Amino acid sequence: MGETIPENRIKKLDSMFDAFSIVAEGTYVYVCDMRYDYSKWSRNAVYAFDLPGEYMYNAGGIWEEHIHPEDRETYHDGIDAIFSGAENGHDMQYRARKVNGEYDVCTCRGVVLLDDDSNPEYFAGVIRNHGIQGHIDALTGLRNQYGFFEDLDTHINRNSVARIVMVGISKFTEINEVYGYDFGNRIIQKVGRYLLEQVGNRGSVYRLDGTKFAVITATQEVPEILEKYKEFRTHFRSGFSIDDKVVILDLNGGLLTMDNFSVDVQTVYACLNFAYGESKIRRQGDMVEFYNDLTEDNRHRIEKLHAIRASVMQDYEGFFLMYQPVVDAQTEKLIGAEALIRWKNETYGMVPPDHFIPILERDALFPDLGKWVLRRALMDAKRILKSNPNFVVNVNLSYSQLEKVDFLDMVFGTLEETDYPPRNLCLEVTERCRLLDMTLLKNIVVNLRGKGVRIALDDFGTGFSSMGIVKNLPFDTIKIDRSFVLKLEEDDKEKELIGHFTGVANTFGAKVCVEGIETTGMRDILQNYNVQSFQGYYYSKPMVIEDFLAWADKR
Ligand code: C2E
Ligand code: MG
Ligand code: MG
């Protein structure tokens, strides 16, 4: 080596390189003139891996520096075999380090081309970068969820403030049903392209799952984003045409400012997803900003959530259950208790469930937490059953738990493991279950009841479609939310409402539990209605199991 390559050889190299360069994204081409060990590499490889340039002497040695130490020996041997003439091609996989220090999995396929005297002349091939390939959404060509997480991570590591927007299409299932799946795909492509054009160089656009897109921008301020979002909505609402059809779309949007870098991407994603969900469920698609739009100081909230998520993964450290008695409405004897989750740690003290359940229930790790709650509650309740065999423990469920295919197995499995009698368990679901498929839900409820497990509808009256759900599902108990009895003593309207609610429950054969009994007066009034059980501070606030056992003993 050491000989300088002549001009005509470089020309030949270029033309060989061009011949090899008819390739897709994420694939790099290399051609090496073996006589001079002089190579040309694709420009995108030069950028991604910070190579000295497109043209390199000793590219094999330079590339070797980028190969993961564990893969280096195999690589080195492979290249040696090529240059010594022992092999005339190779096909290997290794990890290569990019500019940001991370490794991408690459497969490298190369062949040796011989000259007229059968001596090795060129070594040429392609390197396919699976790291990059895995980050592109096939339908839209945008970066996908993995790319999104990766870029989010980069922002966090660099401590650079960014705003993250999630935009999704409303009621897309209907479009798919009416026009078919292919047409639906074309809409998604069109929306992706539109976002890409509109965002331009002010941010990056991603396609997340299904009909959700995300934008990460480091330059746009909140008012500009809100303004842009309004424009997007107007644009899609005014209808656009695909083939001969005009489609009208509505959007939902969530927004979050990331300026706290002690959190991980999953926490950011959970918060963003929460804001998006609020936009969809409660704000008819108006943009919901996680940072200021929701109550409480969210700066702390994101950090806190981060800590809470971490606890789930650290064996549920800091989580515990409290139990609030449920008593018979007439005799006021203890008949059950509701298990209520809490989280406690040194920095944040005791955190009530409202601060984390609504945000985490969309999180992938929530079902694990739900299972932990059920198991813990059953183990505690077994202690109460010893002296009170008819005792029923109530456990709250989130709709996201029900959605999991193994939900029933999880419940039955936990009952079995803990050797707990199913009829002493009542699962509370809320009206938000309407977001689930009704057939699926019915199937779950029927199965549970078949084994003796009871089902209650929690927070009755607080949602839009409490009636619908009562009509469709056979509940054992309906729990009337405390917001309906707050002013029971002075307000006749509330009394009237209670009358209606108990009427509905009766019609469908369900019992009624009223929550939030705080005074003797409330109790006295409610005893005149068709209500079977009470729960409230008047009897007791939620207690840890030891206190609960002592309390139950005294009664
Ligand atoms: P919920 O299931 O409706 O639980 C009743 C809530 O009302 C509890 O709040 C309880 O402490 C409170 N409460 C009961 N009686 C009174 C009263 O007389 N006065 C007042 N002011 N409040 C009363 P908590 O423990 O903060 O729980 C809030 C919500 O968090 C629960 O509402 C439930 O939806 C959710 N949650 C709690 N634990 C779990 C859980 O393990 N899993 C799931 N998915 N959700 C849970
Ligand atoms: Mg409840
Ligand atoms: Mg409730």
C-alpha cells in the first residue's frame, strides 16, 4: 500500500460505485479498489457514522473503529480473508457506532471482482442499516414511533427545550368501515404529507400508532402551535378529495413542553398521550396542553410521574392500598371495603390516585400495576374473611386493563393463586368502559359473573352514557358518585336525582351503593330510598389494612 491512486482509476471507481448505487434508503454502498485500498462510500454513511469522507484509503480499518468491540474480531477476520484472497465475498452482521454513540445493527454483503488475470481488483457491496430501516413507517415514509422515541431521547440528553405535539384523526374506524382499508391508508398518507409540508423545517413529523402523528419542534412557541393546529383543523374539516370522494376529518391534539430533563421518554409519552386523550374525550378535539392547561403544577407532575413509573418497575415500591368500609344501609353493619391505591415516597409524600391513575392508565405498564392491586387486595381481604365470611372487597379497574386479551386469565389466575372465593370479590368499572367494544365487555362481565365475581359500575352519573352502559351490562351494584349527594340536605333536586338513579338501578336489577356519606343527616335521608349500602367519611376514611382490621374488630 501507500501508492497514490491515479486519476483514471478514480474514474473507474466512480462508475463502479454508480452501478452499485441503485439502492433503497438505509442502505450504503461501498466500492474498494483493492490494488490501492482506496474506497468510495455512500454519502449517507459518511454522515451517519462521521467517516473522514466519501473517498478513503484503508476504509476497512476506519470502519473497524466503528464496529462494536464484541463484533470486531469477526469483522476483522472477514476483511482479512477478502484481502488475502482466501474468500471472494462476505455476508456478515455487526453493530456499528453512529455519531451519537449509539449502535445500529448492520448487515454487510460484499463480493470480490477479479481482473483479467484473476487477481482481486474490486471489493464492492452494500451495508444495510437495520437501525435506520426500523425507524421508518412504511405507509407514510415518516419516522415511526421508534424514531420518535429516539429523537425525544436525544432532546432529553441534550437538555434542549422542545415542544411535542400529538395530532390524531377522529373517528377513523368509521372511515375505514365506510370506504375500506385501502382508502383509509391513503387518507393517512395524505395527512402525513400535509403535516410534513406544513411543518417544513420548523420541526420533525412522525407517524405513531394508527392514526396518530407527532411533531417535535424546538423553534415553535405555544401560541404559534395553537394557531397552526387551528389551521389544520379548518383545513381537514373543510374536506379534501381523494379519487372522487370528499372526506371531512376532525382532529384531536395534545401538546407538551419538554423542559425537564430528569425524565424518560415513556413518561413524556404518557403525559402527551394523556393530554391527547383529554382532547378527544372531553374537549371535542381542542388542543389540550399538558403543561398549563390541566390543573396542578405540571412541572412537578411530570417528574412525579417519572418516579411513580419507576416504582412500578422496582417491584411496586411505595405503592400500598387503603381500605374504606362499605356498610349495610339499614343495619350499618360492615359488609365490605373498597381497596384504594396510594403511592408514597420521601420527596413527594403521599400521592392520591387522582394524580397518577388517569395518566398512567394508558401506559403499557398499567396492567401490571392493576394485577398487583388485585393480588394485594385479595391477600388482605383473606384476613378479614376469617371473622367475616360474607365480606366483599371492591377493587377498581381501568378500562385499559379490560382491554388486555389476558384480562380474564389474570383475574381467575390471581383468584386461584391466592385461593380467594370469587363471590367475595367485586370489581368496579367506570363508565369510561364505553370506549371499549361492547361485545368484548359483555363477554368479560358474563364470564366473571359466571364464576361468581361481582361487578359494580362506579361513579354512576358522572359520564355521558351511564344509562347506556347500565342497559347493556348486568351489574350487581351501581355506585352513585358523591358529587350527587354533596348538598343532599338542602337541595331537593339532589333528592329527586337519587330517586331517579335508584329507579334505574331497580329496573335493571342492580343494587345501589351511595358514596360520600359524610353526615348523620345524609344517612337519614338516604335510608328512605332504595339504597342498599353506604360508603363515606361518616363511617370512616380509607385506612391501611392493620387499622382497618382494628376498626372492624371494634364494630
Ligand atoms: P372511587 O373508586 O370512586 O373511590 C372513591 C373515592 O372517594 C376515594 O378517593 C375515597 O377516598 C373518596 N371518598 C369516599 N368517601 C368520601 C367522603 O365521604 N368524602 C370525600 N370527600 N371523599 C370520599 P381516592 O382514594 O382518592 O380515589 C380516587 C379514585 O381513584 C377512585 O375513585 C378510583 O376511581 C381511583 N382509584 C383508586 N384506587 C384505584 C385502583 O387501584 N385502580 C384504579 N384503576 N383506580 C383506582
Ligand atoms: Mg371505586
Ligand atoms: Mg366512585
